[in-house]
Amino acid sequence: MMLNIENIRAQFPILAQQIHGKNLVYLDNGATTQKPISVINAITNYYKNENSNVHRGVHFLSGLATKKLEKTRNAVKKFIGARYNHEIIFTKGATDSINLVANGYSTLLKKGDEIIISELEHHSNIVPWQICCENCGASLKIIPIKDNGELDMDCFYNMISKNTKIVAISHISNTLGTVNPVEKIISKAHELGAKVLIDGAQATTHVNLNMIDLDADYYVFSAHKMYGPTGVGVLYGKEEALNSLPVYQGGGEMIKDVSFKKTTYAPLPHKFEAGTPNIAGIIALNEAITFVLKLGIENIYNYERELLEYATNEILKIKGVVIYGNSKNKTGIISFNIDGIHPYDIGVIIDKFGVAIRTGHHCTQPLMERFKIPGTARISFAVYNTIEEINICIEAIKKAKSMLV
Ligand SMILES: Cc1ncc(COP(=O)(O)O)c(C=O)c1O
């Protein structure tokens, strides 16, 4: 299906904005996507008409908020093809979800146990595991990446063993766009009795997900990277995988009975949902899912691939450009540098032309070390971007280059 991009753009009020007197060209979608009006309206409507706390009240509004929150849980379950609603835990985001699991593992693992991650992980899929290892004495093993930005799977097959208890890997790299072979990783890990957590922060609008087929034990993502609000995330876990984890945070909502003698905990999913959640955000996540499903994930992926191919060709015409991450299976992310120019300077100058990109290490410092660079400039696409915007961005980069060399 051909997407009607003009119609899609019209649903994003922020895109009509001017920055420094120029039309906004927003190409920082890997950091966060913009929000369609349906998502914005869901948030304002909640606070205008529905605001109430969930799960506790007997009154109408509390019942309504609870119903809507649980409706999102059901929508997420369907969206990612999970078995049960109680396998969907609402969190603050992908980072929060990973911390929940890593914290649990710090009580389950001991010296001699191993955790495998990769060289291209976001800090939020590195540091929680480092903390986990510090707490329990387990050790962290790292799958290296090849020059083209793909995981070195031979190394993975060599390093995984019966000592491996969990493998935590991103589905798609936020810096390189590499789509990792998570199916192979999951199947090998399971062969050896290890569990697998997939960091899907960059994947939910690019890959049709089915948890039953994928067979990941845990899968995490953030609403704000899929046209939803900030402050909301999901931890999916297979029922038995979630049940095997100890409670994370204590408080209201997550208990069955509290007494000073002995407190007992609520069953899934509430066991992991202490305190009042971001109710408005969770309700709005349902709208984000509807938005994505209406367009179709395959259509979004294909359209962004067209943008990626066009932009890659154009940017490579600029002398001195190096692109990091050239795997065949790659989503709409271009990390690049220009010989002799610091990426930060490119970002600052093209901002003056209304073009928003990200520069720096993208929360992947070990990956920067791997390429022996301080950082990159990163263009990352969403479904509302256009060829025209790419042309504006390329012209702005050329101007920046001419000013800097
Ligand atoms: C691959 C990846 N993992 C995890 C995260 C963390 O997501 P959040 O900041 O929403 O918790 C990000 C955010 O950039 C990411 O790109």
C-alpha cells in the first residue's frame, strides 16, 4: 500500500512549526518520534474528562480509567502477539523495563554465571547488567560487531555456554540501524537453557512482532519511540519468566495483603506495577498503536527504507563522508561523520536551517570506542519524513561542511 504522507503529516501539529525561521525538518526520530493528534487528544481528554486513579475506586471515573488502562493492555497484547494480558507490564520505558529484569537477575544469579550482551547495545541495555553483575558476582560477556555493524555471530556461538543464564540484545541498533538476528540468538540460547531479553525500543514500528513465534522470554519497548507519549513503556515477559522474577518495587497496587508480620504480593501483572501509573500516557499508547496499525508496519518499514536508500546515496556524494553501519538488514538510521569535522558542529549548524538531527555517542559509548570515534551525526527517519526534507538536510550539511573546512 502506498502511504499518503501528506495526510500523515497533517496529523502531526508540531511538523507545521518553523525553527529559526525555517520549516522544521525533524530527523531525530531514533531519540523520540513526534505525536499524532489522536495521541495528544487522548492525553488532554483524559485530564479534561476522565482523570481518576485506577484499580482502587468504586466510582464511575475510576472505573472508566481502569477500563481504558486495561484496554491498552489488551491492545499491547494483540500488537505484540503475546498469549495473555498479564504478560504485559506497564513501566516508565524500555530502560525501566530492563532494570526491572536485571534487578531480578541480581538475586537469581551467582559467581560463575554469565550474561551476554553485545557491543552495539544502548547504555540502558549495558549498565543495568553491569550493576547486576556487581551485585551478584556474575560476569558479563560481550558479542563483538563486525566492521559493517553486524553482530559477529561466530563469536556468539563460541561464547555461549551452559554458564550463560541470560542474553540481552537489542532488536535494532539505535546508532547503526542494524536489525539483529534475534531469532537465531533466541533459539541458540534456549538450546543451552539461557533466557533472552530483547530490547525492542527501535523495533516496534519496523518489525511485525509475534511473541509466541519469536519466543523471547522478555521483550521491552518505549511508547515514545512509536508515536506515543514519554514516560510509558512495556515489559513483556512469558508468564513463567515473569513469575520467576522477584518483586521489583514495593508499594500500593503490587500487594495482595500487607501486615507487619508478612506481606503477600499480587499476581501478574500488578506484582510489577507498584504505585500510580502514567494513566494518561498508557491510554494514549493505545492511540499510538492504532496509528501504527492503520498505516501498517510493513508499509512504514518499506517507506522508511526508500528514504534510507535515497538519503544514503545522496549523503555519500558529499566528499569525506563515512557511514557507520552498512548491514543489509537495516532500518532508517544513518550515522555518519565528515572527515575533519566534529559531528557536534554539523548538528549545531544545520539546526540553524531548521534541521533536527542528533550528534554524539547516542548512549552507545562502547560502540563509539569500537569505531574509535568520539561520536557521529545521526539522521533517523519516521513515517512522516519526505524526500524533500532529505534534500533540505543534505543541502544544510553541505553548507555546514563549507563553513567548517
Ligand atoms: C535501542 C534502545 N534501547 C533502549 C533505549 C532507552 O529507551 P528509553 O529512554 O525510552 O527508556 C533506547 C532509547 O534511545 C534505544 O534506542
